[in-house]
Amino acid sequence: MKELGMEKEEKVVVVLLVMALCSLSTAYMFFGQETSGAGQASGGKVLQYTHESGVGEKVSLEAEVLSKRITYTGDHLLLEVDFDSEVLSVFIPNTAGAEVLDDLINEGDVISIKGIVSEYEGEKEIKVERKEDVTLK
């Protein structure tokens, strides 16, 4: 007569499922906290850029374009903008519409920028993720 209850294989499957769910929930909590935790506003909110903005923050700002150039390798667009009497670099990858934006933007233009604060060679820069994140004012 077969005993009511689970077979050994069924118990192993249940234990493995519970372990997988625990691992997924732990990963969700850890990585979910990272994107809305340190250095970034909760809910992916865009903050106004300041000199104190930290690496990883999603920010926006308006600034005048001082110079622009396409990189020799990668065809990325590099802008230098005047932010509060400080020169700030803006990096626009070729995958984020660098070529299109290069045709639209000229030195002296005032632009609105949304991007992520990053660091390149020890200096802060704004990395643009989509061409729609750069607009002429």
C-alpha cells in the first residue's frame, strides 16, 4: 500500500524550488536596491545636476555647447558644455544617436541634457543613453 505523502524525488523538487525562489528574491532585493539606492533617486527620478552630483545619479541640466567632436574610434560624440562657469563633458555613444545629434547641435547652442553621471579619467561627465535625452532649447 502506498503511503500518503511525497516521494523522495518530489521532496527534492520542492526543496529546489524553494531554494530557487529564495535566490531570486534575494537577487531582486539586492539589485533592486542598487538601482534606486545609493547615488540615485528612488524610482529612477531624474535630479537636477549639481557639482555635488554623484556617479550613477540620473540627472538633467541645461547648458551652452562650448565644443563638439566625434571620437576617432567608435564614432561617439563628445560635447563640452558650460555648466555654472565649469566645463563639463557630455558623452553620447554612437548607439545613442551621436551622428544625428552631431548634425543638429552647434557650438553656442543651449541644450537640455538627461543622462547618468559617470567618471572618465578622473573627471565627471554625463553619459547620454538615448538621442531623445538631448534637445535644443
